[in-house]
Amino acid sequence: MSNFFSGLWRFRRGAWEMLATLIIAIGVFMLMQPFAMWAYTYSFITTLIGTVMFIVVSHFPD
Amino acid sequence: MSLDPVEQVARATPVTVAKKIRGLSDRAIAWIFVGPTILLLLAINIFPLIWTINLSFTNYKANRPNRPVEYVGLRNYERILNDSDIWLNMQATAHFLVWTIVFQVLIGFTLAWLINKKFKGNDLWTTIIVLPMMLSPAVVGNFWTFFYQPQIGLFNYVVGFFTGADPSSFEMLGSVDLAPWAIVIVDTWMWTPFVMLICLAGLRSIPNYIYEAAAIDRASKWRQFWTITLPMVLPFLMLAVLFRGIENFKMFDLVVQLTGGGPGSTTELASINLKREAFEKWRTGYSSAFAIILFVTVFGLASIYVKALNKVKER
């Protein structure tokens, strides 16, 4: 866990990709879940942030 | 030493002329080969994507090309993301996506594992199993509609035979509870062979000597499966899930043939609604925004998946 946070702090690809992946997964779940309308409403912006972040952080050093 | 004719001509050609003929660098030659593909990609993929993003911020209607187009900002996105009907479509898509992948992976892998055993008629069975995916979705949709007929349908008869239920007592395509499962069954029937073929390729790529070494170490069949077979087939399996996931997220033809999105809107997948908005209601701007939402979702999922696939390959 401390590796993950130090990776984020030092702008390392692995940690940031992990974060972006998590955001995308949450966004997709929010889009398709049957529980709360507000989650559906904010799903697209969540997925979009995650996807753009994923593209950007893929260029960070390992 | 005698030179061959080609060499003789090459040597006799003045250097300046030779440079003119052979003056292209490797990089230039590479561009000549790659250029047409890049142009084609830009014309049929990138340009439409950018154009769709542009349209998604307008109230453009393709059936009224002369009407002045207004930029409406994020209003189309706002409407879609506050529409409870589209939310239900997304849930229907999720149901279809998850269950088809679960069934196709389980059955596909089992079939591949069985087919991989050497037995008589192995090739014939492979051909028979692969047949459904070679059929047109329109044909499959049509004949499964007959299979699901409550009075004369083979499916109802078989279910009735095994469960003792009256075949005409249930309607697969007409029932709100059963229709989502009816489309899952048909897609599974049609596309399981595809997953099976990919798994079979994975199984056949495992060298025999690994199993022999495991057998010498007295590893049980069960342990061989969990420590050799499954990890080595996993990248193939994940690839199959990626292909089927993307394909089923935009599933249209089969479901339209079977249920047309009904009863009510229980099987109205996102792509069916998208087509209605784009080509029946002609709300091009709105449907472009809808398409972009679906695109970003698939793109995001595919990114995660490709990353996971690479990690599995590295192991």
C-alpha cells in the first residue's frame, strides 16, 4: 500500500494506471448498476476522467 | 569471376541514375506502404469519431439537413444521463453482457477441454460445434423465434419433457421475466463455439512435456489443471472475453430479430435504443452523444482489459 502511495507521489506509471483503472471500473459500474439514479448520472464523467487519465499516465516512467 | 546479368547492369548504371531509381530511404518506403492504411483509418475511423463528437454538442437532425444547426453545449449528455429509460437500457445491456460472457466462457472452455482429448470423430465434432457461429444472426434470430414458440417450439417441448411443465404454459419471448434469458441463451448458443476455438488454440499451445514433468512429480490431474492448464490458457480466455465483451456491448441484430427490444423494453439494449433515436426519431445530435457515452465506456473497459492481459502474459 505504501508503495502505491509513493508511486503516486513520484508519478510512477504503475500506481497511476492502477488509480485510473479503479476510476474506470467505478464509472462503468455506476453506468450499469440498478440501485441509484444519481450514480448513473455521474457515471459518464467518472469513466471519462478515468479513461483520459489512463491515456495520460500510460506515458509516465515505470 | 563472371557476374550475373543483373549485377552487370547494376554496375554499368551511372551512380546519379541509380540514385534516382533507388534513392528512396527505408523510412520513405515504409511510409509508402503504411500511408494508404493510415489514410483509410483516418477517413473511416478517426474522422467519423471527431465528427460524431462535434454533432453530440448540436441539435442536428439528419432528416432535416437544411435546418440551421444550433450548438446546445452539454444538453444532450445531460438529457441522456438523467433519462430513466436509458438507465433501464443500460441495466438490460449489463444483464445480457455479464450472463452471456459467464456462460460462454464456462461452456466454451469445457467444450475445448473435451475436444482437446484425442477421440474418434474429434474433427467432425469440432465442425458440428462450430456451425452456429457461421450462421447469419438474422437466420439464427428467425429460427430461434420458431424454437421459442409456445405451441410448436422445440425449446418449449424439450423444457416441458424434462421438467414436466406444459410447453404452452410459458412464453420465452413474450414474458418479461424470461425474455432477457431467452436472448442470453441464443447468444450463448451462437457464440460459445468462438470462445471454444480460442480456448482450444490455448490448450493446444501447451507443450506435452510440462504435463509429463508434472506427472513425474506425482501432481494429480486436478493440480495439473489449476497450475498448468488454466494459467497457460488464461491469456487466450481473456482475449475471448475481450472480443465477446465488446461485441455484446453493441449487440443489435440478434436481439432485434428475436424480441425487437420487447416485451415492453425489457430486452431493449443500449444499441437498439441508439438506433431508434438515430434512425427512427432522427435525433442525430442526441444519438451522437449517446454513441460517445457508449464509446467511452467500451474504450475504458478495453484499456483496463488490455492492461490485465499484458500482466497475465508477463507472468
